[in-house]
Amino acid sequence: MINLLRLLLLLLLFLVAGCNSIHPLPTQDFPESRRTSANERLWYQYPGQDWNSQALHLGNGYFGASFFGGVKQERFTLGEKTFWTGGPGDSTNNTYGILPGGKDHIREIRQLILAGRIEEADQLYARHMMGDYSRFGSLSTIGNLCLNFKNHEGTISNYVRELDLRQAIGSVSYEVKGISYRREYFCSHPARALVLRLTCSPPGGLSFDVGIDPAHRKRHPVVEVSPDKGLWELSGKIDDNNRLTGNYLSSVVCFCNVW
């Protein structure tokens, strides 16, 4: 059954260019019980390299995004709950690992067990009842979303990559060539969206390209860009089972004074 992914990713890029300074999301108005303590904050002074042990993870129950906090390139490894490689695939032999005729040996297996011939029963069971799991599939990644930042050559100072466990907000901050940069990320469950806010001070120093490295390339995924709508779309099919997918990025540019 073909499952059309209704909405995979809504990326809101808030490029704040009219502010004189950078501040994290405000916490001064939060009651004490809602403020993040030192035990609820993971922070590092270097970018992550390994997904399993160093990336920081965000999610909303629908999809997840792991970020590494690179200075010149921010990379998000994306996962979504319907990106499953199992099910009906390219071949006609879609038996889901069930061996034909297995039920015909159940009576003999029972008799061997009752007779105390456990090893023989086990061998017969393995030969006729233990199917092939290769077609069951597994949860698969969508791929990597990358933000490639320009004018980031030079000495990096005051670098911090962190995850606020209480508010579920990830952030990266650093300074390059006298410009302070800050990125903030979170996943919204109601909107099914990964939201990014990118700021710099003084304003005007933020420039980057967006690209994606899809994990499923067998059927040549297609990228369509609609500048008038601010919409970027990657469409294709999962390699193993030919299910349709649609990946959407939407951008919102905001020039404003904040906090």
C-alpha cells in the first residue's frame, strides 16, 4: 500500500537582521519551577562528529532531527516514523519471511517434544518454521539537511553547543571575525515542524546555502524550488518498497527588533 507522506519537514528560518544584540529565548519571565537548571543542560565547546555519541537530538513524536553544531556547516540528520524500508518491495517474492508449508510440520514437532526428543524438535522447527527476516525492513533515515555558512573563515571563539532538556531547545553560539552568531532549534509537535532561528550581531553578517543529501537515491529523487512561495521540495520514493515521499522546506524571513 502506497503511503504518501503528507508533511515531512517545515523549516522556518527566522533571519533576524535588525537587532543590535543576540539573546537566547527569554527565561526571565518564567517561574522558578520552569527555569532550566545546570542538571538539565547538555553543553559542549566543540562540534559533534559521531551521530551515535556526540550529536544532540530533538524530536516531536513524529520525526526527529539530530544536529552536530558545525561552524561552517550545520548538519541535521533527519528521521521520520513512516520511513520504513520493509513491506511490499521491488521483487514478487514478498512472503514477509514466512516459509511455505511450515504449519504442516507442527504435529510432528509436538510429538517429538512429548517424546522428550527436544533437540530433534528444535532442528525441525528451525528448518520449517524459522523464516527469513531480510524482508522485514527497518526504520530508515531521510538523509542530511545541511546549512552551509559563508564568510566563516578565521578563528572561532566562545563556541558553545547545547541542548536545554527542560525546554527541548538546541542551540549553537560562537564568534567569527567580530560577529556573534546564534542558532536555536526546536521541534513542534502540533505543527509537525523543525523550527530554526538564526541570528547575528551586528546585523547583516548572515549568509548560507541550504542543501539536502537524501538517503534514498535509487529512483533519482527530484528537487523543485518555488522562490515566489518560499518553498523547497524534495520528492521521491523509498528505495526498498517504492513508497512515495515528500519533503518540504519553507522559509520565513523576519527583519525585526527582538528583546
